[in-house]
Amino acid sequence: MQGTILGLLAETHIHPGTGQSEGAVDLPVAREKTTDYPFVPGSGVKGAMRDLAERQFNDGTVERIYGRPDGAGELLLSDAKLLLLPVRCLSRCYLWLTCPHLIERFQRDRQRVTQQAPEKFDFGALATGDPPPILCAGTTEEKLFLEERLFTRKGDLPNGLVELVSPLVGHEEAKTRLPEQLAVVTNDDFAWFARYALPVHAHNVLDENKTSKNLWYEETLAPDTLFYSVALFRNGSAEQHIEGLFFTGNGRPYLQLGGNETVGQGWFHVTRVRS
């Protein structure tokens, strides 16, 4: 079965909500149960693309591509999975953070679509360290502060890592920043940032006397967060549909996912990794 990988670079804050409260955050983002990584469910990705297609095309192909209640469509879409998380840095603008597990998972998905064998990266320098280790380029500093946590730089990025990630970033200007801003930490350290370092915004409803009636807190993903989704095609018409939806003709490489569309949230820039 043919397919492609869609790179999704957040242009705005993103709120793929769960509709339920957890602790102090009234509206958290959707998370994978076992890892706590933020993600966008495949049903949300497919629904957003179908809505875009219905507004863009009027040729009767939408049901055939996306399916009907009594039949599957020709386009198969996975969850949008996290790959790079922008994290505040005391001495830098920010760092695009990832970890060996996310890189391994992306390579497995890529192999399923493109048949390319996974590349071997040496993350041995992340094995030990106090303060925790980090791999990054663009600096000679030994110590780096990410949020309130201190890390020790253990070396540059493994060869080939930037080249692996860059096809998912559609903007050429953003691609040029990858070598200087991409950083790798351990799986456990990344999990901490995925759980506790996302932006949380306070919202309020005021009455006519400017008295608070309803205060709530909403979790989002920051602009420049990078996701990807696997798109598989039962036949060539589904692939042509993706091309026309985003990349050729009247298509525009943007997709809105998640909540708060009317206040400008949820916009991704879309690109694809060709096999």
C-alpha cells in the first residue's frame, strides 16, 4: 500500500482538547495514555481534512476518499504524533526538543511508508550525567537551562539527524534554524517537558460589573511544535486528492486542527515526505 508522511508544523497555539478536567488545568490537551505525549487523534485529522475537502471540492469525490457510514474510504490517516517540542531556554530563543524514543518511532513509521531502513544514531552520551545530559549544536556553553531545569551539554547532534527531521518542516526559513535549535535529551527528561512545560492560559468571563463569573485554565501546544501523520492510499486517486488539497491547483498547505478556531488557534503548515 502506497502512502506518504505529512509534516505538521504549528503556526499558532494548538488545543487538541480532551473535554475533561485533570487537576489544576480545566482543559488539558489530548495525551497518549502510556507516554503522556500530546497528540491529535486520527479521527480529528481525518475530520479536519474532510471538512477542508468539502469546502474546496464539489465533484462528488469526498465520500469515496473519506468514506461513508456504511463503507471505508480510500484514504487512511494516523494520529498526528509529536516529534519536536519547542522549549524555553535561558540563553537561547528556544530549543526544538526531541528524544531517542520519538526518533525511533518516527523511523518505524517512515519505514512502513517508504521502505527506507532506519538510520543508526549514537545517543550513548545521554546515558549518564548530573545535571542531565543534552545534545545540541550552535553553542559552546557547557550548562543550559531549559525552563527551570539545568542540563549539561555532552556534544553535538548525531550525524544525519537534522537531515532526517528537516523534510517534515515546510518553511525553508525554519529549516535553516534546525541545525542550531534542535536538541536531544533522554526519554525520561523529554517526558517531563511533555507533561509539565506546555503553555497554560487563563480565561475569564466577566459580568457587566467586571466581576469574574467563570475562571478556567486551558493547556495548549506552542507555535513551532512539529507533528507528523501517516497517510496511506488504497489507490492513486487518494494520493492525487492529497496533492490537490494542499499542494497543487487551488490547494493551500494549511490545515486547522483542534479547538478555538474562531480565535485563530489550531493552524498547521503541511508538507509531505516523498518516498
